[in-house]
Amino acid sequence: MNSEPHYLNAGLKFPDTDLPSGKIAWRSPSNIALVKYWGKKPAQVPQNPSISFTLSKSYSETKVSFSPADSGTLEMEFYFDGKRHLAFETKTVKFFKSLSGIFPFVNQLKFVIRSKNTFPHSAGIASSASGMSVLALVLCDMERQFFDMLQKEDNFRRKASYIARLGSGSASRSVYGGLVIWGEVENVPGTSNYYGLPVNKGIHETFTDYQDTILLVDAGEKKVSSRVGHGLMDSNPFATERFIQARSNMKMLIQAMRAGDTETFIRITESEALTLHAMMMTSQPYFLLMKPNTLQIIDRIFAFREKTGLPASFTLDAGPNVHLLYPKAIKGEVKRFIDNDLLPFLSPQGYIDDAVGKGPEKIL
Ligand code: PMV
């Protein structure tokens, strides 16, 4: 499953006398992992497979204008929310340069990138999945438009996912809508360590309109970057067991989601969230990324479930915010629960009412 198809590394350039100008824009969503990717090998190969819901309302919208580079090498200006953003610019130049073997044409152009996120800036929501996948889609779209490549939608998406992965592992999953696996899973044909695969066929309808209300506990910047976090798994004493557990959780979760078994879904996804944090607590140096209000909320979710028997559950990212997951059918009850019991534990940004989404969209 892991051999690389030929179109992933086409290596094309414009004739020096015929450099294009134009604009491309895409919208690409964030995603929330149910089985977590935490730990990697070189070349952004995951230590274990992961699976996520692509979100709907939390996305990056990025417009890229390109024109011939006067200097004869890659040039860039990066604007975030209308203002030049040098940190994103440096990161994106580095990303594009790292791709110049695959897309040699990037060295011939000047890029002016204007990007924004729909979710509040520094609300502690990972923006690398949406931000990197949107850039990957733009670059693949250029290859498709100018080099007569990637005409088949499947090939286009697969390459975008492959490129997104090189920017940020979780971004490989944002290229598709619904439920997406990244990483080889035994007995699931088409899964790969190099790109994501949508796995919506055969999933029980309970999970096709799942809701994710993101409860914002702390608006601060992330305490530990993903890069550092993945690195810590290289020396975590529980890493080997964790990677074995993730593989087994993948199998059980897929089965449960096909059967519409919310009980198993909850048992596995909540354990995955706590294990991710347990890995951070047992690394050297160690990190405690939950806040007191994270635990207050989790406690109340347990109590709500106990009292009502309704399948509302939580997952966490590598931070203090709580993702409240539930089927659309119980949205009314959950809204009342949030308003009555959870509001005191939220930061002034409150919550984002998100849900499973259809994936990226070309807007220009
Ligand atoms: O894609 P990265 O390198 O930012 O890592 C993402 C890690 C988690 O969000 C914690 C888990 C995941 O699978 O998305």
C-alpha cells in the first residue's frame, strides 16, 4: 500500500520565457482526531494510523496570487487577517522550498498569500491542519491548471493530501470530507502512511452528521508545539505500548462506527484523548496541558451521560479545550446542558458549534 504513485513527484517547471500570473483560492477545514497521531518517524511518517472527523465551520481561507519572480527565485509576502505576518511567511517559504523537488516551479514565482481563519485567532485551536492543507491544494491546483496533471479528481486529492502531510501530518486528513484515515491499517485497503483516505462508505448514519461543539477553555497560545510533542515520543517509556494500542483502537473504532455502536465509540475516543495527555505527562520534559476547567467540563460530561443515558462524549487536542461530540439527534438536549452547566468554565470566546463537514472547496 505504501509505494508512491508516479504523479506524486512529477518535478515540472515553466519555460523561463513563459511564466504565468494568476490567482487561486481555496477553503480548507480543520479536523478533530478520534484516534490520535502522536509520534512520528522521519519524512513525516506516522508511528501509528489515525482517524478524524473533518470539520465544517472551522476552516482557513487562503488566496494565492502568483507572478514571475524578478529575482529568479521564490519570493513571498504572507498576509494573515489583512496584516503582513512574518512568522507565517518564514514558515511558508520554508515549506515551499522544501517542496521544490516536487514542484520546481515554485522557485520561478512570486507568491502573495492572503489567509484568514474562521475560528478565533489564538483560541488554542490547531490551525496547521487547515492552513497546510489549503496551501497543498493551491499548489496541486497550479500543477493541474498549468501542466495538464492531476486531471483525475482522485489523483488531485491524493497528491494534495500527500503534500499537506509534509506540512503537518494531521493536514493530510483535512483534504477529504467526513471520516478520514491517515496511516496504514491492516485490512483496510487503500490506507497509506503517505496520504489520507476517506472512509465514509459503510459508516452508520449515527456518525454521518456528528456534532463537535468546541468548548474554549483557554485562549492562550499552545504550550507545546506538535513538533516538540511528536519528538518527545521518541524517548517516552510507554511509546511502544501506545503505538500498539492505537492500532488496536483503530480496528475497534472502525467496527463500532460501522455498527452504530456509540458506547464503544465513546469508550475508545475518550480513552484516546486521555492517553494523548498521559503521553505528554509521562514525557521528559513533561507537560500538563489540561486546565482545571478542562477537568470540570469532563466531569460534567460524565455526569450528564450518567443522568440522561445520552451519547455525549469528549475528545481533546494537544491543549485544554474540550471537543464535545454527539449525534445531531440530541442537539437540543446538549445545547441545554452546555447553557445550564458548562458556560461558567469557558473562556470569554465561549464555544464553536461545529459538525462533520464535506471537506475543502475551491473558491477562485
Ligand atoms: O499535525 P500535527 O503535527 O500538528 O499533529 C497533530 C497532533 C494531534 O492533533 C494532537 C493529534 C491528531 O492526530 O491530530
